[in-house]
Amino acid sequence: MKKVTMLDIAKQAGVSKATVSMVLNKRDESISDETKNKILNLAKELNYIPNSLARGLSTKKTRTIGIVLPDITNPFFSSIARAIEDSASSSGYNVIFCNTDNEMGKEQEYIKLLISKLVDGVIFATGGESCSSVNMLKHNSVPFVLVDRYIDGYEKEYGVYSLNQEGVMKGIDYLHSIGSRKIAFVKGNENLQISNERLKGYKKAMDKYCIYDKNLIFSGDFTIEGGINATKQILDHIGNIDAIFYSNDMMALGGMKVLLRNGLKIPEDVKIMGFDNIDICEIFEPELTTIAQPIYDMGKEACNLLIDIIDNKDIEKKQVYFKTSLVIRKTT
Amino acid sequence: MKKVTMLDIAKQAGVSKATVSMVLNKRDESISDETKNKILNLAKELNYIPNSLARGLSTKKTRTIGIVLPDITNPFFSSIARAIEDSASSSGYNVIFCNTDNEMGKEQEYIKLLISKLVDGVIFATGGESCSSVNMLKHNSVPFVLVDRYIDGYEKEYGVYSLNQEGVMKGIDYLHSIGSRKIAFVKGNENLQISNERLKGYKKAMDKYCIYDKNLIFSGDFTIEGGINATKQILDHIGNIDAIFYSNDMMALGGMKVLLRNGLKIPEDVKIMGFDNIDICEIFEPELTTIAQPIYDMGKEACNLLIDIIDNKDIEKKQVYFKTSLVIRKTT
DNA sequence: CTGAAAGCGCTTACAG
DNA sequence: CTGAAAGCGCTTACAG
């Protein structure tokens, strides 16, 4: 079945395709009601669907944005992605997702793809050493905003973040207030800025109470596996720990599994705290106490910011920071 | 910064853009090595990125496929999506995701979008009454394959499914074999064919053992909330139940929460069984026994099938069915 | 109030 | 071995 084009409508309506284009795009102030209706009706009747490649080629706008993230399968990123998609589509934009698995090669392939598809902008939820991707975008003058993760050396770019340091400090304050003193900390991937920020928050807060001990810091990588491994180490090396602060919820969930398996009671024997407040925190038993990032709002803000940039609006703040909040549940 | 085009390369190389096109697309049997290299080098030097809108407009191929699903935030669908993306990209295709939230309006908007973007094909992971979407695709002759969920009246279309009835029967057999007799069943959304299939499997198996009792069937909707609500009802109405078979894992997880909260021990007091085998089954404590669908393989197969159709390959089977398998963990 | 024409950046027969 | 030309389906000044 041949696709119906503007020319088909034009012919049947006895007008030129320029006219059809105008009315279909609502630039129809100067078109008579008669032809307007004729065209509109024909378009409906023939089930006309515009060819957005052709449109994009001539306007240089595609009304689509790209979003680059490590893995859509990770609940944190699927939430962010969902938020972005929702607000994009309410502004008439649609979204292309790109899973990089934190591999630079994949990331760059995707950036090329996005550029070749003439996306109007891109949102980065990766972090790490994305410099060359970022440069490629700049080189092709496609605007971008970073979300959740700083990229080293690109602090001046548009970005939406949460206050990681402050968040962790809030958590430690709370743990301290309920009597914990020996608080272990499980770090995230070393090459991500947010990991450092969270670690800094831990150090500051622990210092404040004069209970800092660098032996209480363990390596992790933001995955469940990472949480499991770190927790095994914690069990091996140290007996008397009050509480464990995991740099994100996924690691906390993995960690809790190990602790429960080893017969420890949460929160009686160890208190547990995560970071992010992904949805499953509430489903787990016991429910996870955590530092909540406003994930949905951050995604939404990132998308709106990007669209404002695309529309050449004046941006008052190039970086926006969201406050975190302490969500007390059953693990503390 | 102006984007570099084939014309730029052509000029600098002193050839026509036709020639540039040929070598960049590897249709270069008849091009001299000299000009070939000149062009290749210039392309690299100038960071040339082809404009895929222009390409798509002239070839009518975009090497992108659409995938329509209810919600990427749901672990089952994010896994399928991931599988599809992986195999798509290894065949040089990329993917546009569309979250419908099971709303027909959204679904149709997205289908229009996909058509307007000239996708080469689409994969449907929705189900329910998608007839009009499917018709729109047919009307525009874009091929599609259904995955995981039948669409009523479209059993003859390309599709990748798992054997739902058989799967549930396997589960009941197992529960029976370990001594359960009073086995409750929580259904999925009534308007999905897979719900019926799973229910049928339950009935058949229970009948076989002469332990079928329709009062043991409860309504659900495949969400965590649904599992919670159904389970509250189960607690209210009946005391002596051995086991609960939830039509999917999400409901089982919600249900377990309610049971644990009410002081029941799993599996000592009630045995629990899910369906799907999503990743978090293994993280939960106790780990969920379930009927596994080969989620990743199904996504992969759906994608490969679609690509074969796009490439006009001969397809031996229009429908492919995957076997499920019983995964015994700690809830039974 | 509407149309003719050029252009967006590619590809693809066809000609030489 | 390579180029000229037409075409993909739109949009957008410009002219009348």
C-alpha cells in the first residue's frame, strides 16, 4: 500500500502542496475556511501521517531528544527515563534511549547515532569520562544537559543534580542521633563524581562527631553484586559495627541479603541505610531507610531545562540542585 | 558550527557527491583506491556524520525499529526491552521505546509517531485491544511482531510467546508433589490473553488432582498493588490455604509482603509461587520460587524475527513458543 | 487567498 | 572509473 503524502491530498483538494502544508501546520491564518476544511477532511479520510524525516530534513528540527544512560534495567535509571519521557511527550517531544553499560565505545556510537538523527538535544545520565561524547555534541552544536552525575571538567555545563554530600550528612546525623557510632560506609564507583561527593559527606559528618575511622570505608560499585561483596568483607573483617551506610539502594539491598543470610537482625543487630529511594525500597522486607533523591522531579527538570535551551529561552540557572530528604523506614 | 555534509567532502576531494556516497557506503568496487582513500581520510578529518534523515528519506529504510510496551519501569518489560535493544544493535538497528501505560490513546499516538518516523518495523509487548494500532501498521505496511502477549483476533500474526498454560501446570504439579492441596490462584488483568492462559493452566492442573475449587481464585492485575490487595482478601476470607500461585512475580512480591507482615512464615505456613522470573526474585528474602520465562531469549527472538521479516527472509514459523521452566527457590 | 520554486542532504539508476 | 540529474516528502520565503 503506498503511503499517502501531501501531494495526494493536494491533488484531490485541487490545491498545491504548499497550501496543504500550511493548513496541516496551523499556519492557516490566510487560508479560506473552505479549502481549510477540505484539506483537513481529506487528511483524516486518507489517514494521512506526515513524513517526519522529510519534515526534519527541511526544518532541521526533529522534536526528539536523546537520553544516554548506563542501563535501563536499573530501577534508578528507568525511573529517570520515565520522568524524562513523560515531560518530553507533554511538550510534544519524543525520546530515544541509549544504554551504554558504562562503555565509552557504546556511548560514542550512540552519540553519533543521535547526531545523525538530528536530535534537538540530549540528556546525559552517565558521568565518568564522557568528554569526547560531550565534545562531539558541542562540535555539532547540539545542546545537552547532565543529570544526576557530574562530568569532570564540565561543571559549567547545564546540569540537574542533587546535593549528595548534604544528603549523606543528613543520614549520618540521623544514625548518630539514634545511637550508632560505628558506622561503615560502602562507596560507589571510584570514577564517578557522585561517589566522591557521597564519601565526602560521610567523612565530614563522621569527623564532626569525632567517630571517623577510615577502616570503616569499603569499596563498592553501585550494583547489587557490589553490595554483596562489600558486605561479605565487612562481616569478615569487623565484628562490632552498628550501622552500614550504602552509597546507593541497590548495594544496600544486596548487602541486606548477606546480613540476613548470616543470621543478623535488621535493625536490631545492624542498622542499614541506602541512598536514592528507588521504588523497591518499599517492597523489601524490612523496608529500607534511605536518603531520597527526587528522582522523578530531577528527570522532569532536566527535560524541561533542555527544552528551554532548545527553544532559546533565557535560562536563569545553568545548574539546578535538588535537596535530598531522609526517609525513615524499618531498617534503622 | 555548520554541519559537514557529503558536498563538503566532495568539494575538498574534487569529486562529486555521488562518488562520496558510494565510497562511504562501501559500494566502492569501481572506485580507484586513490579517490577512495582521499574521501575516507577527509571524512575522518572533518568528523563527518551522515545525516540519516536524508538517507532515510531517499532509501525508505531507517534501520530503526519501534517497541511498544506498557511501562519501562516494570522489570519484566525493561528486561525485554534491553534484550531487544541488544540484538537490534548487534544487527545495526536502533530502537525507539514507547510507554503506553496500557492506554489506547497513548498507544495510537506512538504508532503514528513510529510510522511518521518511518521505522522499519515494530515490536508489540502490549496486548489487550490493540487492533486499531495493528491496523494502522498494516495500512502503512510496516511489519510487526507480538511478544509475550497475544492480541485477540491476531493469532495469525508474527509472534513470540511462552507456553503459559503448560508453565502454570508445571508449577501446580510441583506444589502438589510437595504436599500442597489448597492452592489459591491470583489472576492477572482480565483483558489480557495471557491471564486467561495462566488461569486455564491452573484449572486444568487442579482438576487433574481433583482439588479444583473456584473459591480459591482471586482477582489481580499484575501489579504489586494488585498482589497486595488480592492477598489481603485471601487472608480475610480463608484460613486454611497451603499455597498461593500468583500469575506473575510482581504480585507475588506484593503478596509476600502482606503475608510476612501478618506474621505468616514462608514457606512453612504458606508456600508461594510466581511467574516470570524477573531479576529481583533472587534478591528478595526469601527468594521466590517461580515459573521462569526466558525473557531475554524471547526479546532476542522477537527482534531477530522482525529483522528477518524486514529483510524479506523466508520465515519458517510465524509463531514461536518458548518453554517455561520451574525455578525452585526458598518460598516453597 | 494561493501557487511555483528552491532547498534540506542523501541515493540511485544511467550515461559516458 | 566518475559525474549529472532526478527524486525522496516536506517547508518556506516570495510573488501575485
